[in-house]
Amino acid sequence: METLLSHSFDYLSSTAPQKIRKGLRQVEGLLAQLCLSKTSHGANKRQSMLLLGSTTLSPQSKKLSDLPSDLAFREFFKLQQSFQWNIAMRLVSCLERLLGKESNGTNDMLIIQTLDLIQGVLLLHPPSRALFSQEIYMNLFLDLLDPSNCPAIQSSTIMALVTSLLDQPQNTRTFESIDGLLVITSLFKSRSTSREVKLKLVEFLYFYLMPETNPPKISSSTSATNTAILGGRGKEVIAAFDRRRETVNGPEGGVGGAKGPKMDGPTRTTEEKQNLLGKHLSNVQDLVEDLKEGGGVFGVNGV
């Protein structure tokens, strides 16, 4: 797996569109094998490659409960804990370079493919979402929501943005601090925005307005599961990716280490976020009422 990642990273760091596309396809192939194929035995690995290249056969999807015992996923997860092998970081760097290029059909397709892979990696490896607590990376999403970009880029950006915010209150605070709500609502109110993008923006607003909770504390059973997935390195991994949260909230779970029920993290309620969104949008109360009645539409069509 390290050899495959090394080759794909080399392609992703290239300036040639053909090489970037090849790197993206290699990453996509790796993620597809993790999600769609049984890779516990050599024969199944060979069968997986045949299935991935076939247009008539449909690989069987893995169940989430199968992942702790899946050797390929355990190896993938352990590698992603290392900066050297972290796919999300390489994809974000690739996205930065693509944004610096002239807009054309080829470049737009590469941007969309990169965004889709970022979404997939963040779902498979949630700790990588911590990247987007930094303004420089969150700003990439806001740049891609510029009205000058095509609807396909805007739609893929919204989905990747949502994935980066899942169970990450600190990322949401970063999004708010760099005027993310202004960007979202301005795009929503623009007459030039396509209907498809506006529907995804409505889904995003439902998602944003949901009340936040801090990630649950690690229980003994959860710790055992993490250790099984990570091959015995659960404690070290959890500590490494909780370190940034501790610098924000303090080692006791509160800001600056303060104790108390309201100091468990930088979370906000629906009412608090309604007030923030109301500065940019007039009918937020309708969204909130709809959310309370039926949970909005995001839970059906979104992540």
C-alpha cells in the first residue's frame, strides 16, 4: 500500500494534467478496494481488481461492522495517521495547485475529482477532518464557491464542505470566522446560481442548523474497538489527534482547562446558529421549524 501511495503522491504533485489524473485514479482505486471488495486473502484481492475493471460485475460493499477485522482497512487507517502517508493532505495540496491554474474543462474535471476524493477520504478517516480547522484549508472551499465556477464544482464543494464539518465543531467555528455563512447565503441569493446548487445549499443550511455535540468520551468498549482497528496503537492514535482539540478546549475538556458542563467544547445550539445565519438570511425561522418537524431534506439526500 505504501508503494501505491508513493506513486500516486508523485503524480498528484505534478503540474501535468495527465499525471494528476493518473494519481487521482490510483487513489480512487485504493478507496474503492477498501469499500467494495473483500481483501483478506490473496485470491480475493485478485478478484477485487477484476471486479474494479469490469462494467458488468458489481463488487459487494463492505459493512461498517466488518472494518475492524479487515486487514486492508486496518493498514490504511494506520498509514493515514502518518503525515507522510496522509491522503487528505496530498489532495488538499493538489487542489491548491489546481486553483492556481487557468479555468478550463480539463482543470474543472480534475477539481471535481479531487473534491470527491477528499469527501471519500474524510468519511473513511475522520481524524483527517482536523485539517480544516485551519483557515488556509477551509478557505479553499469558499474560493471554490465563487459564482464564476461551474455548478458541478460548486455542488462537489458543498458536499466536501459538509464532510469536513461532520462531528467537528471547531471546524464549524473556523468556517464561521472566515465569513463562510456570508459566502453560502450570497451564493444562495444570487440569480445566477443554478437550481441544483441552490438545492444543495438548502441541504447545507439544514445541516448547519442542527445542534452540535462534542464527540463522546472514549469508553472502554470504544477504546477496545479502536485498538482492534489500529492494530494495538489505539491509545497513541487517539492522543495524537486529540492534541489539537486539547489546545483549544484544555485537557479537562473545557476552554483553557476550565471544568463545567458548558465548557466541553466550542459547540453551538440551533438557536445560536439561527441568530448567526439570520444576519445574512431573512427566513431562517422557517428553516428551523422545518428542521424540527421533519429533520430537513439533508438526511435523505446528503452525506
